[in-house]
Amino acid sequence: MTRALEKNDHEVEAKYQVSDLEELITALAQRQVALTEPSVQDDQAYAPAGWSYGMPKIGVPFARLRTQEGRHLFTVKKPIDNEMACLEHECVISDRDAVHEALATMGWVPTVRIVKQRRTGDWGGATVCVDVVDGLGAFIEVERVVNSQRSGEQVQHGLDAMIRSLGVPVLRVADTYDTLIWNLTSAARASSPT
């Protein structure tokens, strides 16, 4: 979802793994959260050269190239309180391949590809994203854009209360999708015979 953030704003989100997607969608509908039709997002994540999974993310900028419905977005996020509270800059681009080459030239390294079906809605001024991520399953994210003077962790506490009020079994996740996929593929590589 493209939006212009003010200079002192940041995006704060809370993410949950969902075991029963239909139960979640029903609970959201009961709260008048109208979700869009599913749309495929094809994301390539990038990290600065020298950074690798397992290292801290706080204060480190990360990039993403996303294609959704023929439109390309370039995003840079920099975690400030934790991985789910980030300064964010995003813009529409016309040539994903050219931006990929520019990132490589500047020393950014592609890390993982994330493909998901996303449905979005609005709930009390927060954005709700219901995702089905290839290889990972179903998730719900709820996010707010707030002034950087506000604590991301305090905002996340309020977002958590919103999700818990649905009464649907969920598991809070502290990692971003790229980390979850990296961990999954690393575990698969470690368990495969050599």
C-alpha cells in the first residue's frame, strides 16, 4: 500500500500467524473490516553488503522491490525500535530491473524472494493486511503510521489488543517475512543430506 509518510513519521506493525484463515476473515467482517480481493505481491528483499541474517536489524536500512498488478514499488525501511517499527520511504518506479541493477551497483545484496496473496482493509484507522505467503502460510498484519516521537513498542501494544479482541487463535511473530523465509530455507538446507 503506497502512502506518503511525513518526515517524522514511521510505520509500526504487529504480525501474527493464523491457523484458521476463514475464522479470521469472519471475525474481521463482524467488526465491519471490508477486505479487498486477493492481489499477488512479488517482493525481492535486499540488504546492505556485509549484513547477514542473524545480525541485528535495528538502525540498518533494507530495500525491497515489489511488483503488484503490473506496478513496481521501491521501498527502503530502517528499523528503529524493533523489526516492526520502521522509518519507511516508498515510491512507484517504472523499471524494476533497472532499479535492481542500481541497487547491486550501490552494494546492496538480494536476500530472499517473498511471494504472497494480500488482502487489505481499514480498521479504526489502522491498516489490516491478511496474507497467504508462499511456503509460510496465513498471517495478519495490522499497522499504523505514527509520529516518530511515539514509541513503536507502545503502538504495538495497542495493535496487539486489537488483534486479541478478535477472539481468533493467533501466534505473534516478531520476525519479518524475509527473516521467516530465510530461517525456513536455512533449516531445509541444514537438514538435507550432503
